[in-house]
Amino acid sequence: MLLLASALTVQAQHTAPKNIVKADDQALAKIKAGKAYLVDVRTPEEFDGGHLQYAKNINFNSPDFKAQISKLDKHKPVYLYCRSGNRSGKATDTLHALGFHSYYNIGGFEQLKAEGFPAEQLQTSAGGSHFR
């Protein structure tokens, strides 16, 4: 019985953070005030094509993802997103392992834009460059 309870607890801890949670106006207010992080875990190229306002880009597929994400304050909430919610869901596992206290997979970029999160679309010209 104890073994079964332990297995269920481990499974719940492992799968629960991957669930997409709806970010509310309070989350956005915390992010704007610098009391929480908004992290885009997509590639720099995806980020450059458009991202949510106030987002910091930390590429989940980068070999130094753990080192980069570890620089964040573990006591501040971290709201993660990607294209669909898959990479940000996997990133929650990393935050859990690193000892972060509050972290949320808020889903995909296009859906968040549609829900009213302010976004920045970067304009690039054929021969020009852009800045992040």
C-alpha cells in the first residue's frame, strides 16, 4: 500500500506541472511589476519572429538551458510558454529539479496572443538586421 501511494505521488508530481494553466490578469500584473518571470523557451529564431511582451528568451533546446534558467530567482513565480505548450511543459520538469518554488506552463504563443497577452512582432527587412 505504501509503495502504491509513493508511486502515485511521484507520478502526480511528474505529470502535474506539464498541465497548461491559464495565466490570469494577476499573473500579467506580477510580470509587469517584475515580481514574476515570463520565459519563452522557444529558439531565438522563433522568439525573433514575435514574442510576448516582457518575455525573456531561454531556449529549452540549448545545451546551457539549465545554467541559464538557474540564474533566475527561485522564489519568484516563473511563467513558461513555447509554440504549443510541449517544450514549456518539459521545462517545468527542469525547474522542479532545480528547486524553483512556483512555475507554470501557460501554453503556446499564438493562443496566449489570442487571449490578450501583449505581444511584440519584430519587423525585419530582407537585407536588414534587428535587435533583441
